[in-house]
Amino acid sequence: MEVIKFKVSDVATAIGVLETSLKREKFLLERSILDTKKKLKDFEVKNGMRSEEFFEKFDKGLAGDDQDTMLWAAEYEALKLLEKERSIVERMLSQCK
């Protein structure tokens, strides 16, 4: 694990600012995750398939390449990135104490 260092004149204030910013970012990420999950659910209902199953087929080139397929794949990949970012923010927040 890497370490990030900052030089600040007031450590307590800097940690407070960082913590507030990270909480805001976590909130925004969670809203984006919920929106993305809703979009994925719409695709799942429309196509009668779970997103995980769809993406396995897509990754193997077996899902086609029409516009809906590409949008579904993009939403699935976006969800994975958003969840990864949220995890990083949560780890950083846990160290702001």
C-alpha cells in the first residue's frame, strides 16, 4: 500500500477538509451507483437476463454489437468503476480519524 503525504500548516483543519470532501464524494458515488443499478435493472427486465450473465457473453463476443448491447455493457463497466472508487474513498475516510 502506498502512502500519500501532504504538507499543511494546520493538520486538524486539513484532515477535516479532506474528510468532508471524501464524504461528499462518497455521497455522489452512491447516487451514481443507484442510478446505474436502476439502468441495469431496466436492461435486465427488457432482456430477461442478469447483467453479470450478459456481460460474460458480451466479453466473449456473444452478445452482439447493437446500440442497446453497447449501452448495457457501458453501464455495467461504469458500475464496476464506481464501486471501485467508492471502496477507495471508504478506505481513505477510515483513515481520517
